[in-house]
Amino acid sequence: MFICNHVIAGAAIGLVLEDHPFAAFVAGVGSHFALDMVPHWASHDKPKDDGSYSDEFVRAAKIDGCLGCALIGTLLLAAPSKPAVAAGIAGACLPDLDKPAQYFFGKVPFPAWWQELHRKANNQRPGLAPREMVIGAVGMTAVMVAMSRRRRRQR
């Protein structure tokens, strides 16, 4: 699943659990695994024997990572409850830290059992990138509408 979709899910969880940042974090982690079970785009993103990734995956990951960072900033600026939204986003993104850690540092920060759990949860299939982008756009629209409504009610 694109990290942007995990960011959006984490923000939505933070909105729902706005008075409970720790619960938002835990639910965010759970949402990551739930979203990874949904069939989503794959690009032979299994690490090669030397720990590197395919060029296609690296290109997509760089774009998605930059968009994800911008999205996090945008959502936190707009969030009525920043601690819970930040916690939800952090939890939702945490399991995918293995990929940039492997790419930049050559090491995965998680124990083998965690990596295996994450691997088993993934339901990746080629050709689903457009579908995943639509899911992200719809999710982002829904989160921004919810944040806007919540801000208006708080005034």
C-alpha cells in the first residue's frame, strides 16, 4: 500500500480518537496491517539478495515518500487535534520504516517475527496502482472534509 494511504488512514483514526493519542497510535499500527491485507499495487518490491529494491519500486517509493511527507504536514496543519492525528499517522506508517531503513542504512530496525508478520499481511498484486491512487484521493477528500467540519463546529 502506498504510504500516502497509510498516512490518510492514520489521520482519520486520530480524528476519531482525538482525546486518546496513545489509542490512536495503536489503532494506526493495526490499520497498517488491515490496509496491507487489501489487494494493492506491487512492483517486485521484495528486496533482492543484496538487500536492494527494483528501480521501479525505488522510483515509486521516492515519489510516494515525498508526497507522504507533504501530506503529513498538510494534515497536521489542518488537524483540530494535532497530538492524536500525529500519533495515528505515526502508528499507521511505522511498519513500513523497514524499507527506507534497508535502503539507506542496509538494516531493518524490526525483529524477524515482526518482519514476517508484515510480510504475511501484504496482499500485493501488479497493476493496481491506479486503483490505489483513487482510494487515496477519496480518502484524502473525506479526511479533509471531516477536519473542516470539525473545525467549524469548534468555533
